Amino acid sequence: MAAVDRPKTKPRVPAVDGWFTLDGDDGPALIGSRCQRCGTYSFPKQLNFCPNPACTSQDFDEVELSRHGRLWSYTNNCYQPPAPYVPPSGGFQPFAIAAVELEAEQMVVLGQLTAGVDVSELHVGQDVVLVVETLFEDDEAEYLVWKWRPIEPDATSGSAPRDQETHDA
Ligand SMILES: [Zn+2]
């Protein structure tokens, strides 16, 4: 049955269920798992065995991972990935992929960088923050994926700390 009064905003849902939440304490967050015995984290969450080969625990907690990380490595992806990747309406454009180190979890998580990021402007160790972007939408909802967004040291908007001044003229 068609809804007569369609809400102005469609529901925004993760394109892949269970990989991240939009309702984290501090915004969107990846959902991982933590071993109750040895504390090793996994992403995507792993609730059957511990990634630590020395650990035989079968008890895990589902946890939100840190939203902030550091660029550990990155590259430009020039080939269109297979489904579930959905190319933009104008056709495939190369995009940047990052491996991001999460300090608290001592792990590296892969993900795309936000659209428009030029890899020539990135550097290892740069701070990034987890954001969500729309992958595609249909009549029912907007389907979202997580991406890493570089934080500019001199950014004046958003939540970046402003305790760094630039002195070069
Ligand atoms: Zn373990």
C-alpha cells in the first residue's frame, strides 16, 4: 500500500547489517567484538573463536570501536570492486582506501576514504574519523556505508581540536 504522506527523510540504515551503528555514544561507530578472556578485538565481530591463536575462549562481547584512528597505510583504488560495491551514477571513479590503526583496540581496520579525498594529500599517521555516506537509495531507505574522513590539522569546523596554530605566512 502506498503511503500518502511520505516522510521528508527516508530511514538511513547500514547497507550491510551489523557492521556499524548510527547510534553510538559519539556518533556512528563500527561494531566489533572483544574476547572476554584475552581482550583481543575483531572486526567484523567474531563471536565463534578468538583471533588470538593462543586463546581458546568462546566468550565475546559486542562492542563499539573507536571512531578516531590514524592512517596506517592507504592507496588509490583504480579498479571497480565487485558487488556489493555500487558505482556512482556517473560511473566508477577511483577512490582511496585506507588501513586505519585504532589505538585502543590495537587493530587495523580497512575502509574507503570519503569521496573527493586526494591520496597525494594524505600522509601516514594522519588522524581520521569514522563517518557514514550514502551508498545508494531506493523508495524505502538510504543505505549507508562507513568511510574514513581525514581530519585537517587546521580545520575550523567540526569537532577537531583547535589548539594548533599555523605560523607560516
Ligand atoms: Zn581471546
